[in-house]
Amino acid sequence: MKYVLAAIAGIWMADGLALLVAPRYVMDRVREVLALSSAVLRWEGVAVGLGFVLLLGAGGLPYHFLWTATGCAMVLKGLFLAVGPERWKKGVLDWCLQREDVDYRFWGLGLCTWALLLLKALGWLGSV
């Protein structure tokens, strides 16, 4: 289970670094992919699954409340984008995709922070 949680941290770190370094490029690619096919949103099932893994696997880890809140947020976001009303999804996605670059950089910084905290809680970055 620790390796799956470390993989989640790796995904967060990769996404966060990409948003920190090249937010405009990353978001342009996301806009292109969503314009070509909204089927990408089916990947939200993966977010739901990883959210459940985080909820179940982080039970004995430090910062337990953070992992519970993050896992719940992942599950709710994934369910909303997978089965939510189309009108609401469009509004939320339009709002998210029209942010300034600095907003994406702050989100990237948050993802990197979550990744480092999860790796620290797993004992991979020193003792807790």
C-alpha cells in the first residue's frame, strides 16, 4: 500500500512541477485535449479509485486529517466530473480553464507540498 501512496505522491509532484514550470503550456494542452474529446473525463474514475486508496491506505499515517480530507475531495471531484450535470460540469471546467498563470502556479505549489508531505508521512523523507 505504501508504494501506491508513493505513486500518488509522484503523480502530484509531476503535475505540480509541470504547473510551476510551464502553466500556460500545460493548460493549453489540457484545453486542446478537452476540445478534441470530452472522453478524457472518464479518467476521473481513476481519481475516484486513488481517492479511496488514499482514504483506506493512509489510516495510520501522520497528518491523518489531511489525507482524509484530500481523499474525500478526490472522490467527490471525480464523481462530479464523471456523473455530474453537464451544465454544472461545463461551468466549473470553464472557470478552471480560464485562470491566470499565477493561479496555476499556486495550485502546482500546493500539489508539490502535498506530495512532499505524503512522502514524509510514509517515512521516505526523514522521520516524522
